[in-house]
Amino acid sequence: MANKKKKKPVLSPSVQLGLIALLIPIAITVYVLAFFAWRELQTLPIFEKLAQQKAIEEIQQNFDMNIPEQYIPIYVAAEEKYGVPWTLLAAHHRIETRFSSMKSLVSPAGAEGHLQVRP
């Protein structure tokens, strides 16, 4: 039988232990830096726009027809100014004029405009 030579480890156990002790703080530092870099990246306008788009899509699921996106900033501004939830304004607009898609914006009762308000 041939003599089997015992393979000598490339790194001695004390060197391996030293490398582990060195790599743990490096790994933690890299993780912390990546975490803060990701948090900073999320403040970029593209990420804010994606978050806003996701929120709009979630709200759109509650309507039988999509809210036209050009009206959403108007609803939100009205909510900020008057304290009426913008989704309530959108629902009212949808019921009264199907988001202003009807031919005439004047009702038989005399209400007129996008939200059918009496003059």
C-alpha cells in the first residue's frame, strides 16, 4: 500500500482564526454602509415616484374604472386645502360625471361642472 501523505492545510489554524476575527468587523461595516446607502437611494425621485405609483395602483383597485391621473393632483391639493379626503372627491367625481367623460356636464336638475355643483 502506498503511503498516504497527510495534506498540510494551506493556512494554519491560528491564521484562519485571525482572518475570521478580521473579516467579521469588515462584514459588519459593509452591511451597515450598504444599509445606509440603500436608505439614501430610496430618497431619490425615481423611488418616490415608484412608491407613489404603487399607492395609486392600490387605490385604483377600489374603483370600477381607473381614476384619470391628471385629476389626482387636483384632488390631493383640494384635500390639503379643505380637509376632504381626496378619494372621496374622486368617488364623487366618478359618480356624478364618470370623471368628466359625459357629453354634457349639466344635469337636468341644473347642477353643472365636473362635480355637478348647483350654481
